[in-house]
Amino acid sequence: MDNSSATRVFFLIWFFAATFSFCKVNSNISCNEKEKQALLNLKRGLTDPWNALSSWSDQEDCCKWAGVHCDNKTARVRKLQLGNLNLNGKISPSLLELEHLNYLDLSISNFNCTPIPSFLSSMGSMRHLNLASAGFCGLIPHQLGNLSDLRYLNLGDNFGLYVHNLRWMSSLSSMKYLDMSFVNLSSALDWLQIMSRLSSLSELYLQGCHLDSLNPSLGFVNFTSLLVLDLSVNLFIHEIPNWFSNISSTLIELDLSSNALKGEIPCSVSNFQNLEHLVLGHLTVLDLNLNHFSGPIPSSLGNLSYMWKLILEGAVDEVFFTKLSKLKYLDMSRTPLFFNVNSNWVPPFQLIYAHMSSCKIGPNFPAWLQTQRSLKVLLMSMSGISDKAPSWFWNWTSNIDFVNLSANNIEGDVPNFLVNSTVLDLSSNHLKGQLPRLSANVRVLDVANNLFSGPISNFLCQKTNRKNKLQVLDASNNLLSGELSHCWRYWQYLIHLNLGSNCLSGRIPNSMGSLVALKALRLPNNSIYGDIPSSLQKCSNLGLLDMGENNLSMTIPLWIGEMKSLTILRLRSSVLKGHIPLQTCQLSSLRVLDLANNSLSGPIPKCLNSINSMAMPHVENYETMEYSEDAGTYFESLMLIPKGEELRYEENLIFVSIIDLSSNNLSGSIPNEISVLFQLNFLNLSRNHLTGKIPEKIGTMKELESIDLSRNHLSGEIPPSMSNLTFLSYLDLSYNNFSGRIPSSTQLQSFDALRYTGNPELCGAPLITICRKEQESDGNTPVGKAGVTPVGKAEDDSETSWFYSGLGVGFAVGFWGVCAAPFFKNT
């Protein structure tokens, strides 16, 4: 062996020995005791709802704690990754003891609108600070400008944060990533100049920051390193300024959507190319959607050959796409865009994502879709297609994960094909045939508002469907028939089930109780009869139960009080009889109670004040009302009659609180306890046999928008507190026995007089009946008391009173004249 070989061998032996020795030494290093105590102090000040910090114990090495990362050599804490833990409480200044900490993530927490701690600015080693969606409020501390080594700063989605100016940011010259989305920057008039001087800045996100001008107040704008710029959802109402041409050599993503930008799209936006760069110098994402641009889309946008994501509005034809061979993501939704292409057009691209909802695609079915072999998401709802679906389409969808062609006028028979898409939404078309077969991949099948027919049991009991994992089935408003089968054991994954408005008959089978994951069950407007089976008690997650418009002919079951998750109970027009059970009051999460148009009798339960969600502010529960997938959301909808007319509630259903007991045979008085339902929006007790007075404290129900007490036997005066109902926009007190003066308020006098008609003893505006005050012995008028003086008699009564007053004066003068004559004569 020569000397050089020996030297190499010796070096390798030394290297491996040193490495082994190094690893062995490292295994014996534990975290710094001072830093451990600092972290324990931090934990004491925090509330940890998910017990994510359970490993933070004095007996354990802090370098092994969840979210704590230490230096391999020194075991000093370098990184705290505590994001997405919903932490709240107080951030302890003990963090300052972590002298080597350069990475802090407290994002997605809930610090209850407290200010960002200013002591964070003293952590001089900090390079990465993520406080996004952490619930901070108030003025952003200018001391953050002391973090001169900061490269990543995310303060986004803290909706209560604001600044007076951004001068403190000028010293952050190492900043590469800045996200201040939804922070109020309206007072920072110099934001553009300051941020453009951050020479290292490559990603800038300022979505929803209340910015109103893209024109610099002074100086020159030049983002020298910017790759991503998001200025969406702001208040820009001018044209795109020329300085955008200065960043064309670097920018790869630009989002100016959801503003009010006007004028034509300038050429500078369509010239984002730099021939010296292979990829990074080419604009790949462009979103100009939801603005007020005029004129055509520049044809030069079609020259952006590296474009893979395009979101815009206007009109385009096939020539526009000629050079966009790399296009993968196309979004032309929510705009009146005209997609003018020939029926035999073959696109140069292979899309992965196509979102063209509300875009003018039709009336012909888009044949070019057949050429797309890589497509995973197809969203073309409300796109004006009025054509028969071609035979190739059905099997073609088997390779697409998300298909939404809803709200078109697509016609034809649907073949007995196997649905393989995760989501298939064909609702609101004119499709007919039997319901299709399902693979185990399908999660959502929405075919509502079509012409599908045949026995529902054929679909539910089909052998192919027995291995399904369907979570949403909406086949409402079709022509499905027959009885509900006993095959529900094959549908264990169902969360939302809607078979309303079909031709279904028979009883509700006990086997529906096996749908233990169910959150929403809707079977309204069928010919179902009999009891609601007690087996539904097993569906403990059930939040929406709608059996309205059937022929149940039953009493409300007492076990209904055990359904603690119920937020919506709709049993209107179902031939219900008997009393409203007291167990209904145990439904503390109830927001909608609709038992109208039945034959219920007896009193209104006084315990309704126990329904907490109607009495106290609450956090809206979206889980019952919606189901979300990556490419869209399925919303529950409900028909309600809140203000005398039928309305459909969809996304806004979670904000509605209503009690509708109208058109029954209820008797007794309106319980005073109802006045504590401070979150109630709509109250309808009309067309019953109620007696007594309106609760005096009804005016404390400040959220009421509608009250209908018409056609009962209520009496007494309208409570003065009703003047406090400032949100009231619908009121009907007609055909009762109310008396006295209508209280004065902006709302109460604004309603039509017909809303008070049928109460002969009621007076005051807006009625034409004038009130006549009753005089008491002390000459004062008792508050709220008034007599009724019909308008036709007012003038005659006035003349009569003057007559009798004159008669009295004449009598007195005549009497004293006769008596005084002898007196004057004797004198």
C-alpha cells in the first residue's frame, strides 16, 4: 500500500471514529435546565384544550417534548412548533429565556383578541414568526422592526389587527415571506413604497387589507425579487398602474381578484415573461376575477406559454388558448364569460382542474371535454347547457374525482352506469331513468330536482351498492316511488339523506336506526304514514329531522327529548295530534321548531325557555348543515315561512331561529317564559285558540324580526315594550280582542293597518280610529289607557260638547241676573 492510500484509509478510520464519538456524546446531552423552566412557565400561562402539551413534564427531557426542537450539538431550544393546537391564555415573557430560539409558530390559536406581546421584539435570533389565525387584536407593535434577521412573518387572518404606519418594517431587509392578509392597513398610506424596498421579499400576501390605492404616494415602486403577489379582496377602484411592468421579470403568481379595478387589462400584465429564465421567470398563476374591467381580454395573455393556472373574466375563443399548452388549472367561474369554441375544437392543453361555473358554455354540450384525459375536477354548474348528454360522457366521468354539472338543462336517459367519482352533482337538470350504481369511491351523489323514477328499493338493495361508502345522498324532487326498504344496513356511512318530494309511501322502517352516522334526515312531502320509529334514537348525531308534509297521524314521541343534537325539528303538515310534549324543552340545541298546520292541542309548554340555543348567544354549528369536499360543499336547505311567505334557506340556515306553532288547536295563554328567548328571530303562533295577554316583556326579545299572533282570542293592551323591537319587519296582530292605544315606535306605526284589523277596541296610528283619553279625578290620564272615538263621530261629538258648555254658561248668567235684580233695586 502506498503512502497516499494509507493516508486515505487513516482518514476514513478517523472520520468514522469521530462521527461515532460525536453521536455518542450527543446522546448524553439534555436540554438546558433554564430553558426547560422557561417552557414550563409558558405552559402554565396557556390553556391547552386538546392536551397537546401533555409531554411537557419536569421529569422529561424538554428536547423530547411535543413541538420542541433543539440544536443537535448544544441541545439549546431553536424551534417551537405550537401551531394548530387551539391554544389560548397568556404568552409568558419567559420565552425571552430561550436565547437561541429562531422559529416560533403559534398559528391557529385563540388568544381572545389580546394584543401581540411586544416582548417578542426582543428575541433577536428570530427568523421565522408565525402568528396567523391566532386571535390577536389591536395595534401591531412597531418594536417588531427590531427583528432584523426575520425572514418569515405571518400575521394573516387576525381580523382585529391594524397599523398606523409601516415605517418599522423598513429595517426588515432580510424578509422573504410576508403575510398580513385581513390586517387593517388602511392607515398605512406608504405601504407600497416600504414593502417594495424589502429587497429580499419574494412572497407578499395582502388579501383583504382595506387597501384602496395601487398608486404610490411618492417614489418609485420596484419589487426586485417578488415571485408571488396577492392583493385580492381590497378596495382598488382604479386602473392597473404601469409599475406592474417593473416586476414582470420575476413574478410567477399574481392575484388581483375581488376588487373593483376598471379599464382595460393593460399589456404590462400580459408581458410577464423573461426569456433568460426557464420557469421562474414566467407567470404561471394569474387571477383577475371579480373586477370591473372593460374591453376584451388581451390576446397577448395567450402568449404566456408557461401559464398553468388562469383565472379571469371576459370572452375568449379557441385562438386565445393556442399557446397555452402547459395550462393545467383553468378558472373562469362566477363571471359572465363567453367561451366561444367550435364543436370540433381540440384544446392544446390537458387540464387537471376546470372551474367554469356560471360561464356561458352552452347551449351545446362541450364536446371538447372528451379530449381531456388528465381531468380530475370538472365544475360547470349554471353554464347554460341545454342539450342531451352524449353517450360517451357517462363512462368518461369514471376517471374524474369531482363532477358538478348542476343547474343546467341537460336532458336524456341516464344509463345504468357505475358511478366512480368521489362527488357527482347532477342536480337541477332534466335527467331521467333509474338511479345509477355506485362504486366504493363515491362520497356524494346529488341528483335532486330531476326526473329520476322507479322504486327506491331497487337502488337501496342493489347488490352492487352494498359495499358503498356514500355519505351524502340527495334524490329529492324526483319521481321515485315505493316503500322505504329494509336495506339501510348497507348505508352505514350516510351523513346527509334527503328523499323529500317524491312519491314514497309506507312506514318508516326500524332499520333506519342503523344509520348511526346520520346528521340530517329529510323525508318531507311524500305519502309516508305511521309513527317515527324509536330506533332513530340510535342516531345520536342527528341534527336535522324533517318529516313535514306526510300523513304521520301520530303524537310527537316522548323520546324526542333524548335527541340532544337536534337543531332543526320540522314536522309541519303531518296530521300530528295530542299535546306538545314537555320533553321538547330538553332539546337545548334547537334552533328551528316547526310544528305548524297540524291538530296539536293543549297549552304551549312554559318550559320553552330551557332551549338554550334560542335564549343565549351560541357558536353556529356548521356540521349539521353542510358537508365539505375539496372541490365543493353540500348545503342543507329548508323551506320555512318566517314572514308570511315561504322562503328557502340554504347557507344562511345556521343563522335562523324560529318557532312556528301556527294553524293548530293550541289553547291557554302565551307563556311569559317565552320572553327570555333572546336569540329568537321569528315567532308564529297564529290561527290557534290562545287567550290572555301578550307577555309584557316581549320587548326584551331584541332579535325578533317577525311576530304573527293573528286569529286567536288574545286581549288586553299591546305591551309598550314592543316599541323596543328595532329589528321587527313583520307584525300581524289582526283578529283578536286587543284594546287601547298602539304604542308609538318607528316599527309599529310602519305596518299596514290590516295588521291590526279585527280588534274593535284598538286605536291609534296606523289605524284611522282616534284614541279618546280617559280622565281621572286628578286630571291626569292613566298611562296606556284610552277610549275609542270613531273618526266619523269625532266632529259631531265636538259640536255637542260645545253646545252643553254654552248651555251651562247661559244658565249661570240668567240665574244670577234674576236673583241680583232685587238687590240692586233695594240699594
